[in-house]
Amino acid sequence: MTIHDNTRIRLAIIQNKYGKRLAQRAGGADQPGRRERFNDDFRRILADVVVPAFKSIGDELAASGHAYRIEHDAGEQTPSVEFHVLLRGVPADARNLIRLFSRADAEGDGEVIAEVNVGQTLTELTRFRVLSRITPEVTEQMCVDAIEHIFACNAR
């Protein structure tokens, strides 16, 4: 028995409409493996892009009499980096840091959150779901914007 053309067309429409979602959901079955790969890729970006940018900017600040400290995976289950900005004239225990971390409970492959913390105030800078967008230029600009925020808050 052959099916009617209308039925064949309707089946094609249904498959086109819902097939991509089903394929994505099936791809999600490998969630732990995908998350692991995301975190491994993020660790590489931290080492190859983020830390060198933080170090260069920190060295520039140090040349002006300030200091900095970079900490990897500071007490985290997921990849992270903290860039502590130690400003001259500000108490050493002041909390001035820029942080990037992989969010463990993110949907999909994963998500990276960038934030700046000044004193007790936390401000989110941006989020990345596509790691290739964490380029040296983006990292540098994000860091300089956060440092301006840190200086402005501490200069009050």
C-alpha cells in the first residue's frame, strides 16, 4: 500500500519542524562528555589567552606601582581564574578581582561567566557559550573595563 501525497508532504513537514530538536536532544545524552570537553577547551583558553592577557595588564599596572596576583581554579570544581588587582593606597585585604569561571549547572555544553568583584559588590561583565569568542582582544578590553570599574569604586 502506498501513502497519499498529502500524507508524505505532511510527514516531511513534521520531520523538518521537529527533527532538529530531536537530534539536539539526542546529542544531549552525551552531556557529561560534552561538558568535560567544554571545560577542557576552557582550560586551554585560560592558559593560552586569558592568563597571558591578565599577566600583561598586571605587569603594566605593576610598572605604575600597583600589584596583582593570578590564581587558577581557586577552590573551584570547574575551571576558573581570578585576577586580583592590588592597588597602591588601598588596603591589601580589599577585594578587587576579575574572575572567569565555567558554570557547572549551565544548560548545553557549558557557559563561562566573567565578573568583577569590588568589596562586597559583584558585577557580571559578560557570559560566553561559544568559547571561540574569548579572544585576546575581547579579554583585554573586558579586563580594562573591569579595571576602570575597580579604580573608580576605590577612588570614591
